[in-house]
Amino acid sequence: MKKIIIYTGLSLPFEEAKKILNTTEDAEIIYKRPIQRGDIGEALKENPDIIAIVDGVFQQASPVAHKEILQAINSGVEVLGSSSMGALRASELDSLGMKGIGYVYNAYATGKIASDDDVAVVMDSETLEPLSVPLVNMDYVFANAVNENVISEDEKNELIKIAKETFYPKRNYTQLFKECSLKEDKKDELIDFVNSSPDIKKEDAKELLNYIKDELI
């Protein structure tokens, strides 16, 4: 039986994750809260076969360090990343053995995005509920809105400029639409588009879990 430790809860709530990947006769799945510095050293004491990083802390505590991940890789653990902190670290360490999965990882790996701020959100420390919207989600939705002729490229650029200038804990669609120059009917159309759009960080987390289920167990 493989032992798999997955750090999530923010991009993908635990209950939703367990509907995709849960303990079976072939694997023991251990879900943990977003990773922070020191967690991997503790995880290695549990002798996992796979460590998957989705979410991690940025400012609430020290983030997981590259050398911790490399320690796990060098000890024979397969380390995967997606969605948020996992995507960022995978883009930095993919040449050294960490595997990245999903849209956000590819955006980092290709240089489309580069900053921690692109995936950062503020969260409720108890429930892990996100209390802001990550820039990468906004960029993904607005790019699709351009492709669907909901907004123009110039309108997208204005929206992203405002979002980038907003400190990430205060970044949300309501505030963004208050500050932008879009006409009310265009705002209403865009709001409907946003509400029907997927959460790309959540979709990446699902892709990671399905990869583990289909390819590694």
C-alpha cells in the first residue's frame, strides 16, 4: 500500500478532495492543511511514497523551502505540485525532480506569471475558506472573456492593471468592478461570465488528484 500525503484545503476543500481520492486497499491518503516550513521534515517521519503540494502559506508563516522539497526527492519520495504554492515550487524545481501539473504550473514554467502574488489569497485560518480572489484566477477568466467576446483586450488589460495594483487580501471581483470604467451592461455580462467560470486553482487540484489516482496508484 502506498502512503500519500497531500497538502490542500484551500484551493480544494478536504471533503471535495476525498470524493476524488480517498484511502483504498491500494493507498493510504493523508490530507493535511496548507504546507509551511518544517512540514516536510515531519512528513518524512511518516515514510510517504508521494507528497503532493497544492496549497501553502505565504505570509502567515514561513513558506516551504526548496531544500525541504529536495530533501524529500533525494530520499526517494515522489513530489508533485499544482494550483498554488505547489505550482510555484514545481516550476522552480521541475528540473530537479518535482513534477508540476496543471494550468497554473504551466503559467509559471513558461514565464506567463512569475510572482507569488499571482496565486496568493487571504484565508480564514479555521475553515480555510478563501477570502479574496487570486490574480491567476482573474487573469484566466478575463482571458476567456476576451476569447468569448464578452470584453475587449483593452478592457481586460484595465481590469488586470487594477487587480495588480490592489493588495492581494483586498482583491475581489466586487471591488474590481467598482473601480473599473466598464459600462453597467458590460459589467453585468461579465459578472455572469465570472459566475459561470471554473476556479482554475481548484481545477488544477482536481487534475493532480486524478493524476495520482490514474497514474500512481
